[in-house]
Amino acid sequence: MNSEIFVLFLFGAPAGILTSLLAAFGVWKKKIIALVIAGIWSVPAAFYLSAENGRPFYFIALFVFGAAVAVYRNKIRIAWLLLIPLFTLAAATTALTVYNIYINNLYPECIGVFHDLFRQT
């Protein structure tokens, strides 16, 4: 049970939300260390999502590190623009997680169908 919670917070929707919040805080307060921590925290989740369906989500972590460089060079608008893919992926992952929990609880016969929709063939 504890390992499932650890995996959920490391790779799942809560990790995406917390990473997004930390990255937004880093740009807002111009704290480069917060962006670096958010970038490091997004690396495992990005590689996990990339390995799951073959799409290059690992670039998300590079965008967060790019936002740290933009804040270092005092280009705040560019930093916000570089965080848009992270915010989009976090919102999509959260929406899919909530939808999957909803489907699994209300319609248990549909388990697996939702996962097969997004699996690359």
C-alpha cells in the first residue's frame, strides 16, 4: 500500500500538480532553485509517460529547465511560455486520472477499455 502511494506521488497526477505549482511559484517569485527542483521532479514522470505510450513527453522536463534559464536571464514572459506544456500535461493527466477513477467506480465492466484507447499500437 505504501509503495502504491509513493508511485502515485512520484509519477501520477498529484506529482504533476505539485510540480506545476512549484514551477509557477519559481517563476512568480523568481526563485531559480524552485524551478530546478520542479524540473528534477518532473524527469521521472516525464520518462514514465514517454515509456508508456511512446510520445516524447520527456521534453517537458527540458522546458522546465529552460524556464529556469529564462528566469536567470530575467526573461519572465519566456519562462511562463516554457511552462505551458507542463501545465497542459498536468491538467490532462489529472483529468484522465479523475475520469478513470470515475469510470472504474461506476462502471467496473469498462476497466481496461479506457487504457486501451490511449495505448499506441
